[in-house]
Amino acid sequence: MAFKNAFRALTGLTLATLGTAANLAYFEESIPTTLNPLYAKKMSDHRATELIFDRLWFHDAITNELRSRVVQKYQIAEAGRAVEVTLKSGIRWHNGQALTSKDLCFTVKAMLDTRGASILATEYRTFLAGCDARGPQTALIRFNRVLPNPRERLGFPILPASEFSSTLISPDMAFSARPIGTGPFNGKRGLRMVTFDFFTNAHHQPKVVQMQLQEGGDPLVQTKTLINNNVQGIIVVPPGQRPDLSASDDVSMKAYDLRSWWYIAVNTKNPALKNVKVRQALNHILNRTQLRQYSIGVKPGDKNSPCEFISGPFVRSSPYYNATVPVNETDNLSKAEALLKSAGLEKLGGFWNVNGEPITLRVGMYSELNNEAPDLLAQVGNQLGAIGINRVTAKITADEWDNSVMAGKSDFDLVIGKWSFGLVEEVGALFKSGGRQNMFGYTNAQVDTILDEYEDAVTDTEQRDAYHKLHKVLSQDLPYLFLWKLDTKSAWRTEVRGNIVAPYHYFTEIDSWSIDG
Amino acid sequence: MMRLLVILLLPLGFGACSGETGNPSTDSSVATVEAIDGALLQKSWPARMANDEIRGPFEGHPGWRHFFSGDLNLALGAFAQSKHARGMARVHQLLSDLYAQGALLSANATAEAYGVDAVDTDPSEMAYVLGVSAVIRGDFAEAKARFDAVPPDSLVHERSVHWLAAIKDAAAIPELDVLVKISGSLGDVSPGTQPEVQSTPHFEFNERSEKARPMGANDPTALLSHSAWHAAAAKAAAPETDGSVLEQVGYRYAVEKRPEVKQPVLPLDDAWLFCSADLSPADTGFIATASSSGLDAVAEWSDRSPLAAALQSSIQDGRVEPQSVMDAAFALQKQLSATMADIGGGVQDFHRPFAIRARIAVLLAGMIVADANDQYRDAGILRLNALERMHAGGIEPVFALSVAAWDAGNRSPLRPEDILHQFGSSYPALVAAKAPLEALHLRRSRNAAPTTPVH
């Protein structure tokens, strides 16, 4: 059996190499930290895993129709508290084994295993209750309550039971670098590159033979490399590079629907920053217009700017954005100084002191953001320095971000970052006491109450109003200094055809991609 | 002449973006690709306007300058100031299309949020909004049922009675006088001006929950009224001879199904064509035909219409091939660039934006034919490709709204929210479409697969 599976796997790869010489290289924001979809934390992780795994159900990138490539049929069961799913036959894992109901139930049970540390699984545990195989291809997925349209909720990637010894899946397993999926590509992560080899299957017929994910460095180099056809795509093109690429007939700019907003998170445990007046002063010290101009290149008055200021944790077009909360577009240094004084700080020798000691803030920025907003870290530092606040700046690597900043162990006082969202724009994990992504352990009873109101809301208006209230409170208490939303654009060589970019997941329609010539 | 060109192109900043100089030059990299018969292409407005004398009147007029950069409000003001009848008529016609698409956006979002995803707590008065939405979506039986369900003691009962009367004998969106009787006066129709905009929300209905919270709601009738007002203004502004032109031009973004009539090639003044997705007068007739007859229209018009000719090779086995349409569009852009360089004696800055508009025009024509040929997804691919192509040169507001309406009909709220956010401040009446779109987002979000903030 094992030999048969290995032969099948080999056949899949052989067919791949016999296909047209259609290789495609592209620049990502960064090398994914994991190829295990349960532990995907960065957008580059999510985009990479979309090539390797099938989600049970997904939305068509064009028509938004709810579709599945792996489900033959389904029916609602147990009065809406379960759904019976029959998987298609003939679908193989990249190790050659057949996809069965055992895999589906294994995935559900792995997400229900509370020993696992997956944030995504935690979210699924809020409504999944169990899974029973009812035949080789049929499984019953049970919920802890009646779900109005369960298929919409079941967008998780299916994992292979054969690759794990138990339902406890940890992020450091070899699977994270060399995963096995049923998706169109078999992925392998190296230090500098991730390669994806196409895998022929009953439900996927990709036309691209191999894809190479390379880490995007200097945006200018990325642009030149694309124009010279040494890579075929760039996932995230910074605004400064867009005009050059738009002017080329060899390149197509692609819209990538992703809701991303930028922030400076404030360590509210720092002796000076725990005082809300100091945080409010920082908010007035920032000259967002200058930051945007010097780092992203958007000048005041530019029409159709890709970068728009925000005053809370949502993009302006979101229903959750509270338009009554004003944005500080420029600095107000006299107000900032007044706030610092009223917080008990003194300016001595041109520098602000607290308890007789000059303040020194350690400011960090997630390093890969430097491509989209070059020099932002330095610009923020300069603005702090100009008013008399000492600062030490440092770029934060991906490892440091995961293991130190997000683990709440960093010694930074201010951290510049970006959060991205799709349809779901929930921010409770960022601001709730004990929230899984609450990087500085921020606590505010009023915020917690509002987030509970949001969770308990019965109607749309209750839910929306709760987040409007949250926006207002956060804009005053300032655990984050909110900066802007920045839209995301990709660029692909025109030889790459049929390249539909799916909102958020990106490569959902990769089977339609091909390379001309 | 160069100064005038700079003025024309300034709003889009193409010179700055491309890094090209304004000086004519011979560019050997412009390959001549025969996408369509060269004689046919010569009749297109971009080719003809490569000639300085033909382009001249458009370059110096501030109305066309604003029109070129997609600002319909400023364009209308400038045309009004110079009493440019066709300029005013064209902008009013586009504004009519814009608000009609806004109404469709509102209707689609309402039908999905409060129809498909209805919940018990929805105010009973939403039956009225659903009724108007059903009219806009062309489902008159549904509309009558919804209007009948409006509570007699509600704020909107009288409106529902008016609507029932309006659609009793004719299954059609009524005229301006009826619409304003329902949703309120917009002021007298006066070409070159804008109608009054009602503040939103139009109503507050109480949710049927324990808390009975007030919920803002808007009447899509107001958007239909704005559309009808601008249509009437276009008619009033246009020269008498242009009545049938207005009729034919209106097919492209018509919300209601229009009668299938034999379309002639009308003598279109360049004021109807400049910067248009119709490259020649025959294209206007072709698009009006294609919206109902699809593939047959391509065969019928390909000897007259540059767009139909460009699409011909993309029809394979009775279907529109989207990738082939994209190739044809690019080929036309290249051919047009070469043609303009020939006419103008070298490459000039305005050639590229003009040629890109022609490329987009082919994509839009392919989309219309695919839609009429029941190729919904393929039409969607072309629709989104056209939108992407517009990003560099400025998105046309009417097309953007039509994409938003289409998305809302697909239960997809994010792109429509972004589009409405982009254009809502310029065209404030559109804000009436925001509430149902937000409801669609909230309802879909509550039942979506979980995700977490990602860095």
C-alpha cells in the first residue's frame, strides 16, 4: 500500500515535470514562518498555505459563490446542529494517500484539541463540537448550536491524519516546513525560498509547473527584477513603485482586496506611558501627514491616495469605523507639551523627564514593513526627538515578533505594525484583557465591557454601535496610536495569464493561472 | 499646443507617472499589430483625436478637462458656465446612470441583507425598502407582495401605496414626477445644476428586539429620483437632434431591461464620444444591441464597429473567451498607439491614456456580450479586469458603481464599501446606499469562517 501511494505521488510529480516549462517566481513580503495553516500568522503564511491545502468550502474570487473542490454533497443534519459531508472520491494527498472522511474528522478533532496553541483553532472551537466518520467518504461535523448557514463557517483547511501521531499539532513539527496537502502544489520551505511543485489531482489541474516564493527586499530591486523578467510577480508593491510599473506594458497591476491598517502600539505598562495623558501627548506629537509623505510618498492633497488616515482600529470604509472621531492629521506640539506637563513630566535641558529621569522610549518596527513604508521608523523617531523625547529604534525580525513581541515578552515601548483583515474585522483579540494578540497586555474595564457587548449583540445595530463606541474609547485611551490604512496592490508580468487574485487568500484560483510562452 | 496638452493631462498626472516627455518622438518600440481593420480603427475617437485640429476644441475646455479626470461635478459646472449643451447633456446622462447604479447597489444589498439574510428582529417597515428594491431588480410580483406587507400605521405606508399604484398597470420604474411624489421633491429640473440631496437616514425604524433600537434606513426611491432628474436634465440640455442619441447611449448602464430594437448607426457628435467607452458611433449601436443579443451582435456589427471587430476573434464555440478578450484589448491598444503615432508624427503623452481607454472599452464590450450570453463568471472576470485597468488612470465613477452593484448582488460587501467611500463625498446622494451595504457586511461577517488579525 505504501509503495502504491509512493508510486502515485511520484507519478504526480513526474507528470508535473513533463508538463510545459511553466515556472513562476515571485516576491513575497517575507518568507513564510510556517506552511501549517493552523499556525499561519502572517499574510505570507496564509497565501502560501492556500497553494498547498484545500479549504472545505471557499468563496469564488469572482462571483463570491460558496464552492468546494473536495465536497461531493452535503446535507444539514440534527436540526441544524450538524452537517453531513460526503467528500469526492479520487482526491489524493501529496503523499499519495486518498483523502477520506478520516482526514476531515482528524482536522476537526485537531482543532478541538485544547492542548494545541493555534489561534485559528481557538476560534473554530467556539462553534465546532465534534466529527464522526460515517463511511470512507462521509463525515458528520457537529456544532455546539444551530448555525444558520454552516457551510459559510467551514472554511478550514483539511489536514492529513496520516501525517500526525495524535490530534495535538504543534507549530514546530517538520510538517510546518514540508507539509502534505491536497492542494494544487506540494510546498517545501527553505531558508531563502519556498518552492511549490504542482501536483496533479482529481480536483486540481494547475497549469503552472513550479512556483518559487522569494523574499522581497529593496522595492526598487524588486521592481527592476520584475521588469527584467527575472521574477514574474510581486505580491505587495509599495506605492512609490506603482507609477513605474503602471507605465509598463509588460506588467499588470492587480488589486488585492485586503483591509490593512497601520498602528503604533503603546506599552501601557511603561512607567511614563501608563499615564493616558502621555499617550495622548504622543498622539499630538505625531505628524501623520509628514510621516506619510516621507515614508510612503503621498503628498498632502494627492487625489485617490492609497493611504488614508484613521482614528481607530478599522479602515474608513468599514461599517465599524466611527466617522465622528476626528483624525490628527498633523502635530499639535503645544497641546502635546501641555499634556506632558499635566502628566507631571518636566522638560529639562531640552528633554522630557519623569521623576527626574529623562524618558527614553524604545521604538520597534516590524522589519518587513520597511518595504512599504521606508524610513517610517526613523521618521517616528525624529518626531519624538524633535520634541525632546529620547528614543532608541530597532527593526524587529519575524522571529522576534512572534517569540517576543506577540508573546508579550519584548522590552519595546512603542511598536509599529500593521494588521490585515478580510470580511471579518474583529479586534477583540487585540484589545481585550488577556486577548491572544494583546501584545502589551493592555487592560481597560470599559473596553472589555464594550467588547462583551459586541460579542453578545443580538442585532446588527447593537454590534455596529458597540464597535463605534470601542473606536471612540480607544481613540481617547490610546493603547495604539492609529496611523492609516494602506491599500495593497500586486504586479504580475503580462505573460502570466488568467491570474485572478482572490480577496485575502490570494491564490484560491491558481488553477486558472498559466504562463504564456 | 503643448501647453493645452499639459492642461488636459494634468489631472491624471500621466506625464509624471510615465516619465515620458511631452515632445513628440518616433518610438520604434511601438509595434504595429493589426487587431482590427485599420480603416475601422481610423474612425475611432482616439485615432481621430490624434489629429491636433480635431482634439483642439476638447483640450482647451475646462469641462472636458474635468471630464477626462472623471470629475463629473466639476465638468458639469464648467459646461454650464460655457453653455455647452452637449457637454451638459452628456454629464447629466452619466449622472443619471450613476444614480441608477447606486439604486441597484442599494437594491441588491437590501435584497441580500434583509431578504436572503432576514432575521426576526428586522423592523416590519423593511418590507417597504424590500419592495422598492424588488422593483429596481425587476421582480414586480415580489415588489407587490412586499408593499402589501407594509404595516398600515407605518411611516412608509403611504409610499408603499403610491408604489403599488405606480406599478399596477406598468411593470416599469415610473417617471420623475411619480418618483418625487413618493420620495420628496428634488427641485426643478435645470440643466447644469444639481438636484437637492436629502439628509440620511431617511427614516428610523425600530428593531423588533427587546431593546427596540432605532435603525436608520433609506428609501432607494430617492436614488431613482436622482437618476430620473438627471435623465430629464440631459434631455432638456441636449440639442433636439440628439434625442435618439440619448436613448441609444442609455443602453450601456440601463438598470431596466430595454426593448430589443434594430439599432442604427447614429451621427454622433464627438462630444458624445470623447473619452467614451464607445470608440465610434457604430460602437454605441453595437453596445445597445449586444446588451440583449450578445454573440449575434458581434457578428452583425463587426464590419462597422471597432469594438465588435475587436471581439470577433474572442468568440469561440459559441462562447466569449475572457483571456482572448484581454488579448484582443491589448492588441487594440498597441494598434491604436501605432496609429496615433502615425497620425501625430510621433508618440505623445496623451496617446497612452487614450489607448488604455480603448483597451478598457474592449474589455467592457466583452463583458456586456458575455453577460448577454449567460456567461456570468466570465463577464465578471472581464469586469474586474476593466476595473483594474482603470486604477492607473482614474476610475470612472459610473462603471465603479456598476461594479459595486454587481458585487452586492453577489453578497460581496467589501469592494462596494470601498467604492462608495471613494465616491460618496463627490456624489452625496449615493450615501443612501450605505446602510444596506453595511447590514450585508455585518450579517455575512457574523456567519463567516473565523479569521484573526494577521500581521
